[in-house]
Amino acid sequence: MIEYRFSSHDLLRTRFAISPLCEVCWSTNALLHPEKHALHAPWARRAQDRLRGLDGLELLQELNVSRGGYVPDFGAPPPTTPVADLREELERVRSTPHDRVAQEVAWRYAGLGSEIPAVVRTFLADLDRGLAGLVETVAHYFDRAIAPWWPEMRRVLEDDISHRAERLTTGGTGDVFADLHPDIVWRDGSLRVRRRHEATVDLGGRGLLLVPAVFAWPEAFTLIDEPWQPTVVYTPRGVGDLWAPRAPRDGRALAALLGSRRAQILTALDRPATTSALAAAQRLPPSSVSEHVAVLRAAGLVRSRRSGRLVQHARTTAGDVVVEGAAPSGTT
């Protein structure tokens, strides 16, 4: 059991963050063992083709596939901003002190009770070169296997954070933690995570970092070791629908009514989304998305709600009627 102990100050400093790098690292589990990650099997089938021939993939998987044991933290350090920039995350990986890398790799294989494999020994033999190569591999991996789906993934992550921020205001801390994962329990000022080993972490004013990650499913993960920020990685709500195929819509009638950009934005709001997520999905500047959303909101088709730093947009009932009314009915 891992126990995170909170003071009142820790509750105030607990925050959420989104990490593209975290998704890369945990997705290697679904890629290597799709039979154990059935929810992500549709993604894995497509990603395997996209990643064929990627240099450094063996090392990336060797360092990150959990195998039920410790996974080195340096490969996906806790993000320091609400939505981490992948380039900045990779620079942090590249600049990890070499003694820290060596220590975490040693912990991994000691915990697994196995020798360090050749590909990892080569990595450790020249860590300047090894870390540079690892960072390059991760960047290519993201471009090929995560980026095509990142706007939808980010929407799920932001929706979960918005949901929990709302629960905090209406029900308090216990409601935020209530359904993070079956192995996570909030009780008497402590967050307990069921694990095979025992550890108690006094947050000491640092707060807890909560990172929703699509590819955390079906697990929850913890970071407890110095110098890293204490962190829990959990599965967000809505992951089950992420890879589900969607029925195509004929958007011509809706575009004729609203204009193509506003029609695309309204249609994209099948699930609530932030301005930045819509901008990424539609390949538009956030300022342009804000203008279109304002028009849709004035028409009663969209509602917007602020949760912390995020502004979440959702279709109203009238918006749903307009979108569904524009879809082909299949009748003549």
C-alpha cells in the first residue's frame, strides 16, 4: 500500500496536469501486449504499422513496459505545467543526471530479478548519446503513433479534469478522489493506493500531482521517489469511447446553415472540449475558435463553463437537435 499523507496546505497545492510524454511511455504496454489491453487494441493495430522500423523502439519498450514492476521515472518525469509541451518534457529527459538514470535502471532490473539486457547496457555505456537517442525515438514515436489521435485524447483528458474540478467545488476533496481507480481510496486525510509494496509519503506542502492518461488503463501508477513531485497517474473518464468508430455525417446542410467552420466546431462537440482542444482538432488559431464559439453560444447552440484555468464548451440541447437534424436520415 502506498499512502500519501495530506496537510491542509497539500490539499490547496494538489493539481492536475496533462503529459504527452506520459502517453508515449504507457502506450508501449498496449503496443507490446495488445491482448492485455483490449480497450486499446484498435489503436495498437494501427500504431504497429506506423511504428514499423522505428530506431530505438526496443530500448523504449524495455525501459517502459511495466511487467508488474518498477518503471524508471526519468523517462516520463512529472509535468511542471498544466499542459506539458512535449519538447520541454524531452529536454528534461535529456538533461537527467546520469547517476539518477543509472540508479533507476538498476532498481528496475533488481525488482524484476533479471540481468540488464544488452540494449540497455549499450544505453548506459554512453548516457549522453543514449539519452539523446532515446529522446529522438520518443519524438518520432509521438509523431507516428500518438499525434494522429492527440486532439481526441487531449479532449478526453481535459474533460476529465473539468469534471473533477466541478466535483471539487460541489462535493469537496473526497469527491475528486472517489472514482479515480478501484485501487485508490481517500480516507482520513490520506490517499491510499493498493500496491504490493509499502510506502508512506508525507507530501510536506508539495501537494499531489494528478495526471490523467489514456494509456494508463487499466492501471493506476504512482511516483513517490525523490527528487520527483509525488504523482498519481490514473485513467480518465471517457476512454472507452475513444477508439469507437463514429457514424459519418453529411455536413453539407449544416455548413450551408452555419458556415463550414462553425458547423465543424459544433459537430466536434459530441463531447465537451476546451478552446485549445478544438483549435488543435480543427487546425485553427484559438482566437478564431473563440470567435466561432461566441457566435454559436449567442445562438443558444453551445454553452461554456470555466473550471479553474480551463473553459469547457458543450453543445446545448438545441445544438444537438441542429447537428442530428443535419445528419442523413436514410429515408426518402
